[in-house]
Amino acid sequence: MKATLEFNLDKERQEFEDCTNGWKWKCIVIELDNELRTRTKYASDKTPDEVVEALVKVRDYLRELLNEDGLIL
């Protein structure tokens, strides 16, 4: 099974770039998710609870957005 995407690069350059760079976006989102996890799981005792809670909320929101669009990390 194959899939072929065609772009008119004169008019659809940005769509082409979005398509071919999708894996880069995924890598960045995975890195962000891992960083949020690390900063919450291994937060020092000096880190205010409010900061940890905010980071957890951001990570939860990120995962909610991914889930809504059927994207899997």
C-alpha cells in the first residue's frame, strides 16, 4: 500500500513544508512532554507546589489536545 501527496510548490509551499516537517514537530512535542514530566516528577523540595501544579496542568492540556486530534506520542 502506498500514499502519494502532490503539491504545487508555487502555491502550496507552506503546506508542503508542514507535511514534510511533521516528524520534527512530533519530536519537539515529545521532548516538551518529557521535560514537563521530568520537572514535575523530580521537582525539588524548594519548588513551590503551585509551580508543579501548573506544569501538571500544562502537560495534561497538551495531552488533551493531542487526544482530541487522535495524535499519539
